[in-house]
Amino acid sequence: MFKVASIQLWMGEEDKSRRMDRVESLLDQAIGADLVILPEIWNIGYFSFDVYSKESETVSGETARRMSRKAKEHGFYLHAGSFVEEEDGKLFNTSLLFDPEGKLIARYRKIHLFGYGSQESRILSSGSEVVVVETPLGKIGMCTCYDLRFPELFRRMLDKGAELFLVASGWPYPRLEHWLMFNRIRAIENSSFLISSNCAGKNRGIQFCGHSMIVNPWGTILASGGDEECILRAEIDLEKVSTVRREFPAVRDRVLY
């Protein structure tokens, strides 16, 4: 059994530095959690496509350094949301996972880039690696926003041993109903826990839908946010994954791969 927290961040038009300070303050409020997750491209705002290149960073840049320090300061695992990463002239939508010592233990580059009404797929390069990291808490799979629409990715994470999915998102309000369904569906169909962290508020005039959630392997919502900034908390026991998979063996009964 361990404690988790999902930070649903209110997005306004504040600058990157002020938002970073505010996120650090929210992380201070998450003390007591063993695992914390932040949203997608929270430091500049997902829809700020015009500054993606200018505000891109490396995995040793300011955002990563400050998040690493917070993980170490509070002794929790921190999925630091995602940021625009630059490497060898390419840009990626990259999520980092730090351990309680502040060490970077996993990097996930978003595989499914959004193109509908978005410039993400034009500006960024897709990742190619399905990431599942083994920790003392359990085996954690990482994905980002639009990835939630692709069950194949979750099956790949499942086949790599994932018991818990972490989803950093910047999901917009017009597709709220899809968001609410996909969070539960991905947990149910893979008999796994799922924790999502979405943005609230607006970025470049586009409304985020909030409603971050923590879902158990049976699809029960353990905690859910609304439209405002909040910190969701729950206790989860990954033994529940084994129990559900044993008592209702849909994962075992798969035929098509």
C-alpha cells in the first residue's frame, strides 16, 4: 500500500518562471505522498506552439533540475509531467520520472503526436520506446495525453509488466466525455491502476477539461478532480492488480496479440 497524488494545475497566461514557482509550491503541499504526477507541458502550456523551440530544454535543463530537487527534498517518486525536450536538433514531448533521491530513472517521449487542430505533430518528433520502469512501488508505465486513445500502447505496456499507468495530459474541454471514458476503460481492459494528471484553466484561449483521476483495476474512481486546480490523493495497493487478474482473468484470456 502506498500514497499517490495527482496535481491538476490551473493554466493561465503567467510566465514560465512564475508557473515553475507555483508548481514547486504545489509539490510542497503533496508531502506525504510516495508518488506524485504533474500534467503535460505545464511549464509553458501545451498550446503555446510558437514558443516550443525557444523554450525547449534538455533533460538536464532548469525544469528537470528543479523537479529532481523537489523529488529529493520530499522523498517521493515524481512523474514531472512533460516538457519540450531538445536533442540533436529535434524536439520531443518528454516525460521524466525521478526517484526519491532525485535520480532520473525513466524518460518517455510521447509516441502519438496530436494533429487535429494542433501543431504538435508538425513541430515535434515522435518517440518510439514503450516505457515501463520497475520500482520498489511496482512496475510503472508512462504515457501522455493523446496516447490514451490507443489501446495498443497500453497492451504493450501491459506485456512489459505494467501494473500502474501514469498519464500526463493537456486534454481540452470539448472532448471531456472521451477523457472520462478512456481513463476508466484503459484501467479496466488492462486490469491495472491508472493515475492521470490533466490541466485546468486556459492556455492560448483553449479550455482544458481538468477531471484528473485515480482509477483502480476494476474501473472504480478513487479520486477525481473537477474544473479547478486541485491535488488528488489516494492510497493504492498493487496487490489489487493480481487479485483482479486472478478473479476475473480477462488479461489471461486474451487470444489476439
